[in-house]
Amino acid sequence: QVQLVESGGGLVQAGGFLRLSCAASGSIFSINVMGWYRQAPGKQRELVAAISNGGRTYYADSVKGRFTISRDNAKNTVYLQMNSLKPEDTAVYYCNAMINWARSGDYWGQGTQVTVSS
């Protein structure tokens, strides 16, 4: 079992920034890839960014150059630094213990709301 708890969401104006955190606990030794997903109203959940234990990263085209994913393995925490936020970034953001780079795993956090006003 893995428990994931996200924090750091909120309301911000366009052009602003937020930093999301995802604290992991439980059987985390088996987790290689951690991902941040988001789901906007009426849309499918999409992968925004992911990072491996070794620091390899992936970013969706829509956030490249604006978002940065990082992890602190000593703290079992993954971060998502979001800069130059746009109204279209508005969504509930979830972290996930991924099975591999292409597949999400069964463990999700509760989500944190990010709202970007224009």
C-alpha cells in the first residue's frame, strides 16, 4: 500500500506561480516513476509531468518550459513547480505512483485544486 497526499494548490492570477507537493508513505521502495496528472471539468485526466528515481523527467507539451518536476527521495516527496500559469492550467492535480512511463498505477492522492484566473 502507498499513501499519497498532495498540497499546495490554490487560486492564482494568470502569470503567477504555485508549487505543489506530494508526500508519499507506505511501500514506496517499489516506486520508480512518480507522476503529476490533472483533470479539468469535462475533460479526461492527463499526465502533466513525471520523474524517475534517477531524475529522468517527462513533460507534456502544454507545460514544457513552464513546469518543473522534482523529487526529494530522502523526504519521499515529489514537487511540481508551476510558473507562468494560464487559465487553461485550471484543474484538479493528482500525484500518482506510476507503473512505468506509460501507465498510471493504482495509487492516487486526493487531489489539489489549482485555479488560474484571467
